Amino acid sequence: MSPAWKDRLDNTKTVVVFLVLLGSVTALLLWAGHDYPGVVRKGVKIFFWYVALPIYALAALIGLVAGGVFVYAAIIEPLHDRYLERKYKWARSRDPRFREWLARQVNVLRDVGFLTAFDDLSEKQRLTRIAARLNKMHKLARVVRHPCMVATIDEGRTLFVDNYDDERWGDAEGYAEFMAELAGISRGAFAPTDVSAEMSEDGKSARIGFRHNGTTHEVRVGTEDGCLDTEIIDAANRATQDSGTEFVALKCPTGQESYLVCLRSDERRRLEAEVGWRVE
């Protein structure tokens, strides 16, 4: 079961437990007030029909959803992964060059802190699982073999960004959320606080402010065309320049999407030299 599905299942369990406890308290109130006459009994009945019963119905519905999540996460997704692994093993026997390319990519990436989720596996299991994930995200990975593709399966180090999103990049709050996402892949190098976001009166731009290491930073980004204004990334890089790290975009064959990573200068030079990364 993947960590993302574990989180969803845990959250669903929490909601179900809360609703069951709330419904139990309601049942105790019904039982305690059952013997009281007149107005109290009538109030108890109203409470049962309009509060207790909907609570139990909602708990049952969420329980069904939780059951579906569990079946998918515990049974369907692992079976699909096994299928992809078998498919990869077949492809590996047919195309040893792909195996060599993938092994070289993985070894260098692990040396600079990527793909830590696979550290507990043997080398054979690691390559099999990574190839399976790679196949799910990039269907043409075995053919294209683009240098950036393997890194993109590490969601803790890479950030997927849709560069053209009217709803997100046309609003100041979208940029404020983006600051938190940049912090999530920075390995602690970027930790903005007191983030503020304010749209201009004409709605064509937004002012984003934040503090980092005791210094206040402010940047104005365009919101009119619904395109990510890279000035927000430049502002984050100005804030982290003393740490020796930099947010860069991987040059991937993914159309309007891109992947951002946070790298030290030595890591960037190695990845460019040894696995052919191209960043901007």
C-alpha cells in the first residue's frame, strides 16, 4: 500500500471513529431520556430523527467509502504493481540497454539524495519497483529514456507544476500555496513564514510577501494570463542564495508541465555531467 493511500485510509478511519463516537453519545442520550414524560420525550424523538439518525447514516456512508479505499489500496494497487513489475522484467530481458540506463540513473540519483523511499530494497527489487513506477508516470520512458524522468517519481524531491492554470495562477492564494510546496522539496533550505498574498485592485497582478531567516521578502507576480510567473521562483532563490541551493526546472518532454527541484551547485554539476540533466 503506497504512503498516499495509507494517509487517505487513516484520515477516513479517523472520521468514521469520530462519527461512531458521536452517534454513541447520541444513543446514550436517547436511552437516558426515554423514561422522561412529555416535552422531554418529544425532544428526544426529534433529536433521534434529525440528529442521531443522520449521524449514523453518514458514518455508514463513510464506512463504505473507507472499505472501497482499503480494497483499492490493499488489493488492487499492489496487484497492478506486480503486473507492471512482471512487464518490466519481460522488457528488461528484451532490452538490456534500458536496464543499464536505468541502473546508471538510479545510482547517481541515490548518491545525491533522491529515491530514498527505495533504500530498504535490494538492487534488483529497487530497479524493478522504480521501473514500474516510471512506467505508470511516463508510458514512453523505455523508448524515450529522457534523463529527468527517473527523478520525477520522487515526490519528496521534485514538484510537478502545471505552468498554465487559469484558476491557480490567476489568484494570489495559488502563489501562496506554491511557496509552501517549494519549501516541501527544499530539504529545509527554504522555510518561508508570515506568507501574505494580496491581489491588486485591477486584478492583473498580486503581491506575495514572506519572511525567511529573519528577512522580509516581497515579490509582485502577474495573474492576468493564467500562466505561472517565474518571478516567484526567482524570489525564493534570492532568499536561499546564502545556503548554496537553487530551485531549477527540469527540461522534460512534458508539454506545458514542468518539474522543479532544489539542488546544490555540486549536485547540479554532477547530474548534468553524469546523467545528462538539463535545467533552467
